Amino acid sequence: MKKKIHLGYDLSWTHLDGRWRSPGSWSHVNFPDIRLYEEIAQIAERGLLDFIFFGDGTGIPNTWEGSIEPAVKWGIGWPRQDMSPFIAAMSRMTQHIGFGLTYSSTFMHPFYVARLLNSLDHVTGGRMAFNVITSTRRADAANYGFDELMEHAERYDRMDEFIHVCKALWSSVAPDAFKWDRESGLVADPSKVKAIHHTGKFFRVEGPLACVPSPQGRPVIVQAGASPRGIKTSAHVADYVFALSSGLERQVKHRNELDKALVAEGRDPRTVGVFWDVVLIVEETEREARRRYEKLLHAIPAEGIGAFLSHQIGYDLSRLPERFTIEEINGQITASNASPVGFMHITRAMEPGREMSRAEFYEQMTHHTASYDQVVYGTPKRIADYLEEIFVATGENGGFMIAHPPATPRDLLNVVDFLVPELQRRGRFRTGYSGQTLTENLRA
């Protein structure tokens, strides 16, 4: 029997960066109308997808020229809500689809996050995933009282401890601790409720978690480290890893490096899957897919591109000299504790040591901002061929995160109605949910 491809759908950006006005996006209602999300949850569950995912950011982008004005004007990276209550509402309209929620270990406290996710796992009936991130955006850091960004390696040290505390809290009350004996009045067995007494470099937490253990025990842990230090943390904390679709050769290399790190942690690589991000345009004909693809360059107004990119990499691109190399700029970004991985990702098609002009750089960045060079477009057969090749070459363990869809709900409908049936015909996608919890469905 062929191994199944798992699919997540990313709703983080569907209302941002020009996507809200793309043909095929919701009409007559605007973010954050809950009806949008209830509808999308039902569509995704009809298509038997594994989960809906929400990334997050808590600051209005202000890296470009030190101002929020361009981001506010053009809807770059804002507005954003805390999606936890939205997930609660979406779960009441569905029975099987999972939900991924993002919080930053750089800014948040593990006791609060552990308690919140425990409660959401109850509300959803065991369908929660926790995407734990480190934060590299100054606009976010300023809202939590940070004057400077935390050093890169230290951010991952904090994440390691953060997840250690969360896992200790989630296991601090035994699954069978609660008795609810109406005759005697006994609520729970005290011997099965233990403090964690944690004292570490970043956190002091006494515990235990004052909650009933949730259906999954703990949420599925997802992490997206790509640097050597990030991959080490992935191997230490994650059940699943989010990773870039940077080309088959690089993806195979990433999977191999992750497997080595897992073995070093004493973990079986077969127990940790990878979800590769992929931007898809699925249409019945190549012609229609190509037509929609060519419209991508017009999604974000030109005035918003600098604000978008500067926020993503934590470096004010308005300061670029007239001529420079990628290596030079990356050195400055690294020195400022921003995100060198992010910058190297968006410039991966450029020669690091070749001198270029500002005009040349922005021309290529227009393509990146629109996901123009990352999109896989075409008929269901062509898309399925691509996904199956990547899936097999990287070990048939995990699947794909359908990221940054150009138009929602149109692109989700096309995945559900065109792509999913093609994958099912190949024996590569489920024909029904087999489990009750997200953990069970991801392992099926």
C-alpha cells in the first residue's frame, strides 16, 4: 500500500498583501468576519485535509524607513487577530479537521501557552497543533518590551526550554487522575498530580498545570528551523517540521540533515514528518492556470514591496546602497541578530558574491513578494506529479503545507475538487478520516 500524502492549508496571509482583492477571494465580507473561517473549515474538511494553519505576527511592520505608514496603507502584514477564539468557533462547525496555532517562544510564557492549548484541545476534541517559533521581527519585539532582538542561538535555547516546560506541564496531571466520584465527592487522586519545580535559564515554573488532561495529552508540536541550530531544535522538540520547498536537491539535503540530528537526539527519524511549503494554482487547464499565475505580479502595490520584504527579514532595505552583493547585506543582517536565513531564502536564486544594483534587486524581489518564482501551477495531474516526486524523494513521511494561496476560497476549492481526487486515484490520499484526534489522523 502506498504511503499517504498529508495536506495542511495555510490561512495566515489570505487577507494580507493584496490577496484579499484577488479574483476568487471572498466577496461582500472582509477580515475578520467569522463566517469566512467557518466556511473555509467546512470546505477543508470536505476535502479530507489534515489541518488548517495560522501563522502569526503581533506588530505592524515598521522596518522600512522606521515607519508603519506603508504597511498600514497597503495591508502589509496587518491586520491580524489572535486566532485562538476563531479556532474554537471553526471547531464547532467540523468534526475532524485539525488546527495549527502559532505562538512565539521568544516572547510568550510557557505556562500561559500550555494552559491555553490544553483548553483548545478540549474544545476541538483533540485536534490542536502548536507551531512554536522564534521571533526575528523588531515590530513584534517592541510590543513585548524588547529593545533589541535576542541573539540567534539564544532564541533557540529559549525555545528548547520553553517546550521542555510545556511538555512537563502537560504531563504533570496523569491521564487517569480525575475520578469525579459523585458518591464520595472525590475529584482527583492527589498522587497523580505533580509539581514540575522547573528552574532554568529563562523560566521558573512551579506547576502543576491546573487543568484536566486534554484528549491528545498534548498538542502536536510543529517547528520550522532551517539553520543548523534550527534543525537541531527541530530534532529535539518537534513531531513535524515545516520546511521550505527550495528545490528537490535542497529538500533532500534538509531531510537528510534532520534525520542525522534526530539520530543524535536518540529519536527514530521515521517518527518525525516534514511538511514542505508549496504555493499552488490548480486549474482544469494549463491555459487557465497560466493566466492566473501571470496575474500574481500585480497583487501587491509597488509601494508595499519594500515594507513587506524589510519586515520579513528584519532589515531596512531602504538603506541599500546603489550597488552591493548579497553576501555584504547578509553580513549586516546577521550582525543585527535579524534573520539571515530569511534573507538567504528570498535571494537564493541570486549569486551571493555578484555585485548588483538596487534596481536589479527590486525587480527580482517583486517576483519573490508575489511568490512568482515559488508557485507550482497547472492541471491536477501536473501538480500531483510534482507533489509525488517530492514526497517519494524525501522519504514519504509527512506531506505539504499549501502556503500563501493567491485567492481564498477559490484555491482551496480547486485543491479539494481537482487535486484531492487525483491524489486519491493514485492511492496517495485518504478517502476518509480514520482517527478522532489530529495525532491519529497524521499517523494514519
